[in-house]
Amino acid sequence: MTTTDLITRAITLQKCHSHLSVLHLHVMLARLQAAIWFERDHVATIRNFNFQMGDLVLVHNMAIKKSLNCKMHPQYIRPLVIISRKQRRSVHHL
């Protein structure tokens, strides 16, 4: 490679970094917008349960709903113990 080719490639790589940061910003905004749309569209089904650490909960077994012979399968997964909880982030509408 000639020096001119190397310089041209270096300039292209420098521009690439700025393009990546712009692309990252666009992806993050799209993810935030998708989360806002999801919350808006599913407002009737999203529930905020206030479980504490150590509480026992039953989780509904959604996998059996897709099978044809689900009558005799357990409807809930065994009791599970809450060990941690992710805090829900507040979403600001754009």
C-alpha cells in the first residue's frame, strides 16, 4: 500500500468512529421509542407487583398453552422464591 492509501484509510477510520456514535444514538432512541410504544399498547396487561425478597410466587406456565394436549399439564411452575428485583426505569415520553 502506498502512503496515500494508508492516509485515506486512516481518515476513513476516523470518520467511522463518529458514524458509530451517531448510529449508537439512533439505535438507543429506537429502543426507547419501542419501549414507550410497548408500554402504551400493553397498558392493560402490564402490572407492577410489589414482591419483596423472600416472597413465594407462582409463575404461570405459558409454554403449555401452545401445545395441543395441555389439559393435564401443570398450569403453574413450582413456587419460586424472589431473590432480587430489577427496578423499573421511568420512561419519558418523547
